[in-house]
Amino acid sequence: MLSDFQINKTWQGMLDSEARALYFADLAHRYTLQKQWITGVSFFLATSAAATIIGKANPIVPMVLSLIVAAATAYSMAVNIDRKAATMAKLQLAWLQISREYSRLWNHTHDSDAENHLEKIIEMEAEPSELAATEAPNNQRLLGEWQERVFMLHGLTQAG
């Protein structure tokens, strides 16, 4: 059975983990879109048809297009967008699982093994928290937007 403090911690953990899951899903989506745009634009600009059509207006254009493609490809490789998207997806899944565990515990706060369940959930948070600290951007504005969304979904308002 959980104490009042532990019940409050469970509620807060449920809300926080749900917001984090949404935040990392959003970041994964953004990185995927960024990669798709870079790939699409690079492919278009690298085709000889684009260079020919645009190059008729100005002969320097094909060279400029080649430089843009090279810069976009270099950026994509240097930043490793694919790895970032995969990491954000992994973090989203981890926080979604943690959120589900908090939700399950929320519905069983008076069970005899509730305190052990809470301790296991807190232990589950260590790995994704460490990965997020080293691999994920710390966009407080975006995270705040997802926290507000979660509060709205639960019929709560943000204090402050």
C-alpha cells in the first residue's frame, strides 16, 4: 500500500512520463521529416534534369546546386539524423512503457505490492533518463507544450 506522498509521486510520474513519451515522439517525427526533406531536396537538385532546367537561366546554377547538395549531405551525415530519430523513437517507447506502468499502479495504489511496483518503475526511469541527458535536445518550450497537452487531456490546468 502506498503512502499519500507515494500516491502523489505516482500521479506526477504518470503525467510526466506521458508528456515525455509525447515529447520524444514529436522529436522523432521532426528528425524523420528533416531527413526526408534533405533527401528529397538533395535528390531533386542532384538530378541532371533540375540542373539543366535551372542552369539554362544561369550557367553557375549547376555548380551552386552541387554545393547545396554536398552541404545538405554533409550536414545529414555530421548530425546523423537517422541515429537521432531512432534514439528519440527508443526514448518514446521507454517513456510510454513507464507511463503505462504508472497508470497500472495508479489503479492499484492500495495493493500490498504497490510500493515494490513503484520502486521498479522508478528504476525503469534510469536508463531513458540517462540516454535523454546525453542524446536528446533539451527543448523546455516543446516539453512544456506537451505537458500542457497532457494536463488538458486529464482535465487539469497548469499552475503558475
